[in-house]
Amino acid sequence: MELKNLLLSDCQLKFAQDKPGRFAGYGSVFGVKDSQADIVMPGAYADVIKSGDPVQVYVNHGWLRGDLPVGKWENLQEDSIGLKGDAGLQMEMPAALNGYWALRGGLVDGLSVGIYTRPNDVERRQDGTRLIHRVHRLKEISIVDTPANAQARVLDVKGADLLEAIEEAATLQEVEQLLRDAAGLSKRAATALVARIKSVTLLGDPAAPDDPMKQLVERINRLAA
């Protein structure tokens, strides 16, 4: 799972004056290098749009905490700028109400997509830049505040949700990113934790087959192989 933040100034949001809780704008833009040195390329969302899978709205990637979605995205499409669509929030939900007015009032930074990619769909340049040519899955588009605060607030993760995300991870770097996003760990702490888990050898059967830590170790060992 990768989180790509888009500043409010780049979202080009438009709010429906007669329908509180509805807005339109860009969740992702093409050709712009983000803070992780990634560039989403035109056409990257073609497959997820074609699939018709629902794309939900959360506040600060709340699904990692086990939160309910607060709305859904509709009419998602690509143009020369990026991925745009219409969002409708369930305004009877307190989280939706707070997120909407914070977004409209400019109190938060903007939007952030939660995407899954596959190694063959990502091109790595010599300077470290990654070109994302295809997004395998678009989990959600969240209303977010500043990235640091958003990551710090993703706490109390439900084991099944985190394990599902880890299972989708394609690299150790993605696992480290998940640990930072889901547990509020610093980059250094997440890297150290992954390195420590890799060094652990499970003797016998100290944990049940469905134990979250054992599954995490097995997943990291597969990625490291």
C-alpha cells in the first residue's frame, strides 16, 4: 500500500453549493514527483477505472484503524491532468461532517490516494525516481491533513486490516511504509523493526498458524527471499 498526498492547491476542488457533502476534484495528478520520489504516469488508473470496483472516502486513511468509510467516489476518470471524480459524503456521520468542512475551509492539506502497485508496473530510474505506469488497486481516496499528522494518528490498527495490506505489499520498503503509516513509527524505527523481524528464526511452533506476528514474519521472509 502506498499513500500519495495531493495538496489542496493541486486538487482543483469544486463544491456543490446546493448539495452539502458533495465535491469534485482530482485525487491524483500525473507527472509530478512526490515526496517519495514517485511520479504517477498518464494512464496509470485505466485498469482500476475499468474494473468498476468501488472507491471509498475516508478521513486520514481511517480504514487502517478499522474506521467505517464516510462516503464514496463516483464518475472517476482520467484526463490530461490526472484522476478526477465526484465524491459524496454521508453527512449524518460525524467524521464525514468534520472532514468535509475542514476540507472546504482549507484546514487540511487535501487528498491522498491509497494505491497498490506491482513490481512490473513500476519503472525505476538511476536517480531513484520511480515511474508508476499502472495502479493495480485503488483502495480509497482520503481527506487528509498534513502527512506527518495523518500518519501519527493511524493507531490501534486492526490486525486483519494491516495483514491484508502487508500481504499486498510487493517490497520490504512497502512493509516499512505500512508500519510507519499504521503504527506511527519513524522511518528509522520501522526499518529497524523489519530488520529485526527478518533476523528472527521461529523454532518449532511457538505461535498459532493465524498469529499476526508469525504471519508478518512469514510475509517478510518471502519478500526477502
